[in-house]
Amino acid sequence: MNLLLTFFAPIALLVPTMTVGGAAGDAVPAAPPVREPMRAVSPADEPAAGQVRIEQRVIVRISPPGPRIRQSIAAETAPAAVPRLSERKMGKCVPVSGIAAVQPDSSGRLLLFMRDRRLVSATLEKACSARDFYAGFYLERTRDGMLCVDRDRLHSRAGANCEVSRLRQLVAKDD
């Protein structure tokens, strides 16, 4: 019996479906689904976006002075054996694009070599060591393009995160 059932089951699927109340000869074929004609989508039909947010982050890398910068600094200071430098007050910000190189100082400050041949000393907050910045630092570019005191954080390549607490220009002392 199971053998007959397996033989006739595929044939039974091919027979059209009959209605519940109808007789064997009153088979009603199933109606094909009605399809809507395609229409163009207008912008008014699409849901409007509530908010679009585009973010951009630019990181600037300041590296230690290369051999060319070291040679130009040495050439300027060659007549004097060891130049004596004094600090002079300056503004609270310097342009990031004007920084050519950085080097830690023995007194715990960072020396910023500017492109306009100025030398600026940057004092870091108390918990930071300038030695951590031997390989340079990263700085997130701000809207105004400036590195400012008590605002911007310097990220050393060694992992330290420090804020600049004071900027001073270093000038040669006249003896």
C-alpha cells in the first residue's frame, strides 16, 4: 500500500484543486494573482532623512628635526660656542602649520622649531615629561589651525597625553 501511495502522490499534485462544495466536474482553477502596474517613484513618496552627520578628523604629526634642520640651526649658532637663550613672552597660540620640528629639552620643555626660524619653548602640565616626546607628537587639527595653551592636547608616539601649559619664545641673550 505504501508503494502505491508513493507512486500516485506526484500525480495527485498535478490534478487541479476542487472547491469544497463543488462536484468532481466543477473544478475551479485558481485565479492568478493580480499584479499592480509599475509606477514611477516620486521624491514625495520616499521617507525624508531626519539628520545627516558627516565627521572629519585630521591628525597632524610633528616629528623631531631631521638632519637638514639640525644643520641649519648649527650654522646659525656656529659663531657662539653655546648660545645663551632667554625667554620672552608671546601669545597663547602658535600656528600648527608653522611648526617644523620638535625636540625635548633637558629642562623638561619641548622646543618647537618654527618655519619662520623662531624657537618656541612649550612647557607641559606638571604630570607630563618632555622625554616622552623624543619621537615627536600628534595633534588633532582645530578649526583655527592653532596650538593653544590650556586647550589642545599633544599625543606622544610613546603613549603620553599632555596639555601645553605655557608658550615662550626663546631669543639669544645680548651680553
